Amino acid sequence: KTGIVIVGAGHGGCSLAAALRASNYAGDITLLSEEADYPYHRPPLSKAFMCSGEANDGDRLLLQHESFYRDNRIDLKLDARVAAIDVASSCLTLASGERLAYGHLALATGSRARSLSIPGSDLQGVEVLRTLVHARRLRERLENCQNVVVVGGGFIGLEVAATARKLGKEVRVLETAERILQRSVAPVTSEYITGQHRAKGIAIELNTCVEAFAGSNGRVTAVTCAGQHWPADLVIVGAGAMPNSELAEAAGIACANGILVDAQMRTSVPNVFALGDCAAHENAYAGKERIRLESIQNANDQARVVSQVLTGNESRYHSVPWFWSDQGDIKLQMAGLSIGRTECVTRGDPQQGRFSVFHYRDDTLIAVDSINQPLEHILSRKLLAQGISPAKTVIADTAADLKQLLG
Ligand code: FAD
């Protein structure tokens, strides 16, 4: 048995196949996707794709042109869901019953949208957004609705809210926490983004926990919580994501909120790797805590590590995490992780619509949120990668040149 089988053809799986060929990997590469669409970019689904007509449903979203797979001898199989893995015989079974042997296996199964188990969740018009199939359905529903309620003030929820508002819909975001994006950004950043969305006419309700969806004739008509009753002909639930790790778990591969991997992305089974949203790894920027990251950067960087390891090169995952979220006119970029933050220092004036917030754990710089400041974002990534923690007074002084701090 030689060659690699990659389960999942999202950002991680596709980038692994491409990186292997770029590193002259000589073995067979089989890339399995349970989806029917050619592998595509997910980030635009909550942004530009929603506003575009059907004509834009084609090549623009593709991760690679269809010919790429043929030209690079990557055997891409669509509609090919893996149903079981037998690690003892290095063999897997597709839902169709077909069996495939592998030399190495890479699990890039991603994550799925968390759904809510509250009354009315199964009504038509209560949607989630993870795949192109979801996005096409949402885009169609958006055409014929007026009142949109977004449950969850996280990245996807806020991006969709901004897009729906741009399309002229009445939009209300319901968030259980006291501020939006609470786990990801600084209070100043949350406050700025909330203000911008509200100024555009999006209603944002904080400390609000949805209790039920009401409907008539099987279709959603309202969202209720704490005596409030908000009309809704479309509900988008953006309540976070869950790792697709059941396949690995059933095969006896160690899992705990994701598939456990080491710094080379190896699972508890030596010839099986995991990467991307589904991989629970020890992250140097999270104080060695085991976490999963849900970002394009993480999927691509972990794919690169697997490719290096499989082509005989020394490589360990040690990237500075970074992420972006475009919400209407707001370009939010984040570097590092704010876990354990004790203090925040703002550089620039939020009133001007361009600023960064530097997160410190005591005197150590751990993360930076940048709003419409792409250069500061890039510099922040470099500062974090080099382990440089500028004095807080320097950060607060916009006349100080951050570039000079770099080694
Ligand atoms: P995925 O891209 O989810 O791919 C996993 C694939 O595996 C899926 O196609 C799945 O169907 C398939 N699969 C699962 N189980 C099986 C099986 N048993 N058999 C066969 N196939 C299987 N990140 C950013 O950094 N910036 C953004 O702006 C951003 N915006 C986003 C907007 C939206 C709407 C969404 C949904 C995500 C966004 N993300 C963004 C997150 C980013 O898309 C993910 O972190 C990234 O796709 C993870 O890559 P992955 O390969 O781990 O998983």
C-alpha cells in the first residue's frame, strides 16, 4: 500500500494535495469530498457571494481550476463520503460501499455549524451557513424576505448580517453575551463594530438568549426570547462550529473536542494525520493549551506541515494564528490569540475608523486586532512571530514607528 488518501476537500485537504505535488511527492493522491461541488473558497459565502447573482456561482469560488486535479495527478472524488476507517488494515469504506487502501491517511474533515435544540429549530427558513449548498439556499431565501434575524454575534453571523443589510433587509442580531465577538476581540473592538453596524441600521440585541422559533404552515415567522417576539421570515443561526471528528472517534483515533494531533499533525495512529478545523493541537500562542483553530491560515499552514513531514522534511506547526473578517465596510484582522489577556492598549482613534488594539498578558504582547489597518496587522504578525513585546507607551504613541521595533 502506498500513497495518501485525504478525507475532505476543503481548504486543508486541497491545500495538502497541492503542497504534496509542489514538494514532488511521488505517490498516488486521492482526495475525497462528500460534497458534490468542486472544492471552493468558504469565506466569500457569507460576504460577496450573498450579494452576487447566480452568474457568479461558477469559477470565481473554485479553490483550483478543474484541470488542476488532472494535471497534478490528484484523484478527486466528489460525492464520496467516507463512512468508516479501519486503521488496523489501513483501509477505508465509502458510503457507496467502495473500499480504498491507503499508505497514509489525512483527515481534513473540517467542522459543521452548530444547530440549536430549541423549539421550532426544524422550521423552514431557520438556516445555517457552512457549505455552498447552504449559501445558495440562503441567497435564494434572501431575495424573498424582509425580516432577517441572525442568532449569534460571531464572525459568520455579523458578516451575513452586514450582507443582508446591504441588500436592504431589516436585520436584527441576537447575542447571548454582553458584547459581540466576546471570545475573539477586545471590548473596544466589539464596541466599535457594534456602533458601525447599528449606524447602518442593523439592530443588535445583547444579553439576549433565544428561547424558541415560532412558525406557521411549517415556516418560521418569529423569534422569541424573554417575552420579546421579533418577526422573522429568515433566521440564520451562527452559533459556532463543531469538529467533524466522529469518523476518527469511531475508528479508535484519540479525540477530545477534535482529533488530537502532535506538532507534526500526527494522530494517535502513526500513519494517520489530521489538520484544519477538526484538529485539536497544542498551540504555542495559547500557552501550550490544546485548541482547534477555525481559519484559512491554520488549514493551509497545517497542510504545509503534513506535506513536509510526508516528503521527509523536518517541520513542526508553530505559526502565529491570524484571521480576518470583512463586515460591510469594516475590515477586521486579528493576529495572535487573546487567551489570558490582562490589558488592552489602543493605538489610533476608533472615531477615525482606523485603529489597532494590542492585547497584553502582563507585559507580553499576545494578540492584536486591527480595524482598517492592514499594515499594522502585518507588522503585528511579525512582532508576535519574533516574540517582541513593545512597551505599552510606545504602542499608544501613534508617532512611534512600529517597523523599527522589528529585529
Ligand atoms: P473545510 O473547509 O470545512 O473542509 C472540510 C471538508 O471535509 C468539507 O467539504 C466536508 O464536507 C468534508 N468532509 C467531512 N467529513 C467527510 C467525510 N466523512 N467524507 C468526505 N468528506 C468529508 N476563515 C478565515 O480565515 N477567514 C474568513 O473570512 C472566513 N470566513 C468564513 C465564512 C464562512 C461562511 C465559513 C463557513 C467559514 C469561514 N472561515 C473563514 C473558516 C474557514 O472556512 C475554515 O476554517 C476552513 O474552511 C477550514 O478548512 P478545513 O479544510 O479544515 O475544513
